[in-house]
Amino acid sequence: MDTDERPDFRRGGESQLILKDETHRIIGLSFEVLNEVGHGLHEKIYENALVVAFKQSGITFDQQRRFPVMFRGVVVGEFVPDLIGFGTVIVDAKVIDRITDHERGQMLNYLRITKLRVGLIVNFKHARLEWERVIL
């Protein structure tokens, strides 16, 4: 793995320059969604609630945008992320016990496929929001 491709997982108050303002806005809206909708429902509910929050906050986004998955120059499938906020941040809404290396690895693949650099995994399973930034 090249130094430029080394993933960086960030949580909480750690400083990170890449798309810091954008990810902070998305995380803030995720807290609002959790507080208003509650926790532990289906992922699609949180994805749709984030769409409403993005619209009301003037955040540009794509929902369920399709990206080809290539193998040796041939399209072998497609990847459809939940949301892309600001045209630059993949947002993956989850309802799981906790964020693990599995979800981090998935996000790294998502970032490689989309050619984006920053992803947010947002877990709505518990009363306290769990989130992680993944940076490629």
C-alpha cells in the first residue's frame, strides 16, 4: 500500500483537514436525526431522514448513485452508496452492534470504487450515535 493510500480512521475530536467542515456538518445532522427519530430502526429510515436533513440544510447530495465495479477492464457489477454529501463524502448509515474492521474495509472499497477520499460510517443502533471517518 502506498503512503497516499494508507487509510486513516478518525473518531471524536481528532483534527483532520480533509473535508473537516463537511464531515462535521453531516455528523451534526446525524445527531439531529438520531435525537428526533430514535435509535434501532431500519437503515433506510436513517438514510431517508438524512436526505430530509440535507435538503433542509442546503447540502448537495446524491442518494443511491450508481458506480460501476470493474475487473480487468470489464464491468462486473455496481456499487450503490447510501448517500454522497457535498459531492465528496460517502455516508453509510448503519444499524449494527458496533463499527468494526469489516465496515471500515467496506468503506475503503467504496472510496476506491468512487474515487472519493472521505467516508463516514454512521451507526444509529444505540441511543448514543457512533460514527467514524475513513480517509483514503
